[in-house]
Amino acid sequence: MALISVNDLRRGMVITYEGKLSVITFAQHVKPGKGVAFVKTKIKNFETGAVVEKNFRSNEKVEQEYIETREMQFLYANGTDYTFMDEKNYEQIIMQPEDIGDAVKYLKEETVCEVDFHKDNPVAVRLPTFVVLKVVMTEPGHKGDTVQNIMKPATLETDAEIQVPNFVNIDDTIKVDTRDGSYVERV
């Protein structure tokens, strides 16, 4: 942990905000024509997932926290316990859905993720940008329906529900963007 100037804040940095471990999701340096320069930020609390907007005066300092990132493989879910394994030393950790956040919707066994640790405690899971998942339920496409960009709901093998194009059917394998849960392409 070190004190840094708010002028050094960048997206993805981990800080202590109001006594809680938080990540900067947005940082913009603003120099108005009149008045003092400031840094406009959005800060996400690791524990609650709540996002707050905060403007810091340019002379303020914040505590930067050091995060260790390890590549880990998701092994399985048992009830509300999600087990991950470090592929280098085979150490296993268990995380809860609230610690994993929205990533839980796209977690499939054997997916390799990045897990962030703060003082040897796992605090966040980051999935690859794209994952390949199988469609297990959706309405059948209608032949002859040539209107562009018709979307329909689909349930994936991880129980995530997303919108897919009309031509996607049950048992199709698709690529999904984990940042926003959008359909990318059929694989």
C-alpha cells in the first residue's frame, strides 16, 4: 500500500476508498477554464459491487493497494462454492458467487481465468474477453424470415440468458463477449 497522487489514477488501479478495497473503473483528468483541476472517477467496491462517482481535487492523495494476479482454472461449482485451481502449484481456492460477480454467468468447467488476490485473499475473477458456450434452449428460427437483426432469447449451458440472432438454434455453439454478455458469432 502506498499513497499516490490522484493525478496518477488510471482505469484498473486498486485503491482503498472509504476504508474498502475498490477498483477505478473510470478516470478522467479535467482542467476547467476557471477553478482548480480535478480528477473525475468511478470507483467500484470489491465487496458490494456498488459503483460511486467521485471527483478528487488534483492535490489529493489516495492509498493504492497492490494486487497479485494469478491464472487459475475453474474446476467446478458445488452449491454456492466455486472451486478454482492454480495450474502451477495445484493450490485450490473456493469463492462465493458474490465474490465472482457477473462472471459467474459465463463460468464453464476448465475455463482459465485471472484471479486477483489482495493479501492472499481472492477478491475478483476476470474471465477471458470471449467464451464459447452451447445453446441449450431457444425458440426455433422461422424459415423465410429474412429481416435483418431479429434477436431472440437463448439460454446457454451455464444458465446465462442472452439475445441471439434468429438463425441460432439449440445445440449451436456460440461465442459470447463476457464484458456485456452479447452474442459475437456462431462457432
